[in-house]
Amino acid sequence: MRVLTYNIRNGGQPDRLDRIVEVVTAQRPDLLALQELRGFDRDLGRLMRAVAAATGMSPFLGRSWFGQPVAVLVREPARVLDWHRVRRPFHHAAVEVTVATDRGPLTATSTHLNPYSGGRRRWEARWLAARVRRDRLMLVMGDLNTLDPWTDHAAQLRDLAPEFRRRHLHRGTVDSRAVAVLADAGLLDLFRQAGDPDGLAYSAPTTDGGGTEFSRMRLDYILGTPGVADLTRSCRIVFGGAAESASDHYPVLAELDLSLD
């Protein structure tokens, strides 16, 4: 099974949706987590349906309280057992889909944590952490807007303008609390577990997609419970070609030793 997470930047508007679809279809994910789906909940979901049709997947959209929707898309022949929006006041949103696999149900959550406040990101992470069951197959995927707690981020923060640097500091130190909360709940960073040491190590910004508020930072994650981590073959950041201009974020792809029922 291939799972992909992708922040497509403001719904891919005004003219990037074709490139976004090109990036996604080239990777052919079985589960796709999308963030920043501005306008995808309007006009009876016209944009959501168009992207789903172009990628050959079924969409499950989570509308936003204050920001932009997120979604999980599922490729046939997956059998969807359950889905719902996580009913908490996220700045953006979270949506959870459970599919049948040859090793039991797999629950995948697409989310986009608060971009402005580390304290609010931590609360949003706590809401997600409360749903984690270590003994089940679970994924949390998306733009967590948070640096990880295992890496020295001095260079990235030094290169940021002060107004953007503040987003990633807490009491003068790197604010990695949201990822730490999810790790404490039993989720493992699949990129850290199975990432390509010779591959790209950051997910934003892309070369030509904008993103002046980033400085080669890994903010997009695929996290999994121990059962998922044990089944992970690889995890990498997808770059090159259309991915350089389709968004200001690169997508993250993981391959799991699972088959959909």
C-alpha cells in the first residue's frame, strides 16, 4: 500500500491543480491525505469531485471551523468501513477514514495544525493523540506546522525572518511540542524510521512554489502506530518535476506492507 500526504497550498488556485494532479497520479497512492483545500467545499464540492475523478479516487472531505478543509482520498478496491470529521475546533480541520486491509482495519487521519500558535498546535495534537490506540493500525498524516524534537534546527531557524521564526519558538527554544505529544501517544515518525538517508530531508519550501515563511523545514509527516511502523518499507519526500511548482510543500510518500480489501 502507498500512502501520500500533500499540502497543496490554497486549493491549488488559480492555476496549479493540473500540476498537483500530475504529482499525485505519478505516485499512484492508495490513500491520499490532502490539506489546504480552499474552495473544495463550495459549489456542491465541484473542485473536490474534479480532483477525485482526475486521480481515480473517492473523496472524504473534512470542512474547517476557521481555515481550510482537509480530505482523505481512497483508491478502489479499498472497502471504507467508516469515516467522519474529527469534531474539535481545529484552526483548519481533521478527517478520519477507516479502510479494510489484509491485516485488519487501518484508520488514516488527514490534518493541518495551527500555523500561527505553538500552544494551539499542542492542543490540536492532544485532541488527535486522545484518539490513538497503540495496538491498532493507525496513521496521522498532514502538515503539522511543527519541527520534530529529534533534530538540530538551528540553521533553519537562523535563516527565517523574525516574524516567521517566532512561530517555531517557545520560551526561546524550538517548539516541537505538537509532534512530541503525538509521539508520546504512541505514534512513530515513519520518515525517521524508514526515510532515505540520501533523499530530500525537508518538505517546504519547494523550488518554484513560493513559501517565503519556510527555510528547508520538514513540517509534513506520516506518523503511524507501532504496527504500521513495523510494516513500513520506505518513506520519502517526493521532489522534482511538477512537484517543484505545484505547491510550496513537497508531498511525503510511504510504502507499507499492506494490501487493501
